[in-house]
Amino acid sequence: MQFGARALTLAFVCGALSLAADAQTTYSFRLNQAQSNFTFGGTTTLGPIVGNPSNMFQLLGTQNVDLTLQSGAQPFATLAFSGGNVQTNGSLHGKINNPLSPLLPPLVTVDVNNLVLSTSSPSTTVGAGGAFTANATLTALSGQLVVTPIGGSPSTTDLTNSMSSPTAVMGTITLSGGAFHLSGPVNTTFMFTDPGTGQSGSITLVGTIVADWSLVQSYCAGDGSGTACPCGNNSPAGQNRGCLNSTGVGGQLTATGTASLASDTFVLHGSGLPATSTGLFFQGTAQAGAGAGAVFGDGLRCAGGTVVRLGTEAVAAGASTYPGASDPHVSVKGMVTTAGSTRGYQLWYRNSASFCTAATFNLTNGIWATWLP
């Protein structure tokens, strides 16, 4: 027996939430796999579709969201979803049990493998509390549906470019703790008909997609994950630091406060520097080396494009901060005037000890910040 490949596949695929559009700026949200939990179930004319053995799965990957930002307590004016790369954590396994006994071999097994999803939706207004409703259309970027009837051979259908019908999805998008948070509860039933056998049924997917976008993100670490440090002076992986300096650690740039044009409390902090020195905080409109950095002195230059020098600050006890008490705000000195703008920041500091190259300076990692209204 051949069970409806493409139609049945759409039933599985359509429940994942993703969305696309014509909003102002695109943000790549990362799904929280541990919180993006789903179950599937279904009915057919042959009997119910159940997990084989489990009907639980999770989603992971990235979801692009187009947002128009605005001033005020509600920072989001419009939202649309614009593709991404959403995956299941492994294959989905279902079956139709034998009606004589669930202990007997199933009538049909249904497996969805290597599923990668992308979806789109028109732009929609974000309401009070960040609530939105969007009509999402999902497309499978890749995947295979394998249907195996009892006593028969498996048949495989390529799912690439399979599309769902638009489905209303209600969710929320909020700003908290320096990040945008997306939550999209899904409870959707999909009808299908197998064109080969005429069998029909439905599959229901229930779960919630949870994803985040951080307003400040570290990039261009001197740990060898991007451009290699000039003297093999890579910092340990995962520390988000620049290349090692003469003290044996890498300089690190972090930020506190909020990058907001209306209320700028954004402060840059350098640490892991020589005990006493000077450092130049600067801003760029692009990521050097496409985010991997470019060799410069004993370290890597991360902030590129149009560069603005924010200020030279003293280093004391291996640390430095901008702005100081008498310095202009970062947005003012950096001439950032448009909400949704993104900028790179870095600290270039003096390291005069005999170390690495003949240069007498090194740099921290970079950080990439999104400016709110």
C-alpha cells in the first residue's frame, strides 16, 4: 500500500511556526530548543497516527523576523517573519497501529527525515503587550518523507519546496533583559488525502516556539574560530575575548545599559587589559572580515566600515570604561540617529611589553549592538 507522501508530509511540516515580510529591519532569532516543545497526532481512515514510539519533538535553528521599531513602552510597531532555518531535533516517527493489536506490526510507518523549514507571512500590527496574529505559510527547504506499508517496500518523497496553506498563528514579541523574545503557541490541524489510495486524514501539531534576539552580541573572538591571531596567541574558546596579550589573557569588551536613542544608558567596559595603559574605544558600521576580523597589531580588528573614535580612556587595574562621567553618550559621539541601526564596537589598547609582533597594541573582541528608538 502506498500512503500519501507529499500530502502526508505537508501535514507534518505545516505546524512549525515561522513567518516573512516588508518590515523595516530583519533580525535572526535563535530558537530555544529546550522550550520549543511539540507533539503530533492524527487520524486517518485506516486508524489514528501515533508516535513510533514517541510523538514528541523539538524545534531548533534560527527564525528571521522583520520588525518596525517605535518609541514608547511598546517598542514594536509591525512584525513579519521572513524565512530562516528551522529544524526538528532528529527525524519524526509515526505509525498506524494494527487494529487487531498494537503488539502486532503497524499497518504503516511514516518517517520524516532531515526536515528544514522556512516560512513567510504578511506584515502585521503588534498590539498591546506585544500580541500579534500572523498568517504563516511554511516551505520545506529540504526533507524526505518515507512511507512503509506492512509487508511492502518503503517509498521516499522529496519534500523540497512543499508548501502549507496560510495558517493563523497568535503569539507575542516583547523586550526584556536586553533581548527581543518571541513566543508562538501553535495548535493546528491539517487535512490530507493520499492521491494513490484515496485514504484521507488529519494531523494535529501542538506546541510553542520560543526564540530570542540579543540586542548586544559578542563577535570576532580571538580564539581561532574566525581569523587566526597573528602569533598563535589565540584565547581559549568560548571566552569571547580578543587575542592574548602580554598578561596571558585576552582583552574583553562587554556592555551594560540600553542602546536607546531616547534614553541612552549604553556603557562599554574593557577588561583583561595590561594593569596600566590607555585604550581607544571606537565604533564601526560593519564587521571586519565578515565578522571573522582582520589581523591588526597583536590582535584582530573587528569593527570596520565607517569608523568613529568614541574616546581615549585610561586603563586602571586592567580595566577601562566609556563613556566616563564627562563624556558624551555613545549614541551622541557615534552619531547614531536611526532606530534599528546596528553598530560594532571595540577597544584598541596599548600593550608595550615585548610580545607577539613588533606592534605595541592589541584589541578586544567586538560587540554588535542594535539601537532602539
